[in-house]
Amino acid sequence: MSEDDRPDRCETCRHWEHCDGLDEQNQAVSPDDAFGYCHRYPPTLDNPRESGQWASWSLPVMLRIDFCGEWKPKDAEPVLPE
């Protein structure tokens, strides 16, 4: 099975949001490249503030053909905390 044939890849997951023009290091690339943000978990702090510097938050940037054990179909109902 090729990566494009996997039914449980990022591009078909409810947690993945397509983002044109970014790679894993958030660098500009061709709009045809298929990268996206994974929203499964909250953003993480990239660099803590040090004497007047800005902190930045980020989400994992994943290829559309990546996959993990947290995959949910795009039409899945959200699970709300009790």
C-alpha cells in the first residue's frame, strides 16, 4: 500500500488543516506542496520569553500523507469533556 492509499492519513483526518506554502520549518514552499497543521493537541511554546523577546506558539506541521494513532475521520463528532 502506498502512502497515498492509506485511508488514515493526515489529509483525511479531522485534526488536520491544510496550510498552503509551508514546510516542517514553516518556510515558504510551492503552493502545490501539501502541508498542514495538526490540531489534535494544543499549540506548544516554541521559545520562552527572555528579556523582552516575544514568545511564539506553534502546531505540528505535517505532510498530507503522514499518519499517526490519533486519526479521526473528518465527519467524526467532536468529543466534549464532561
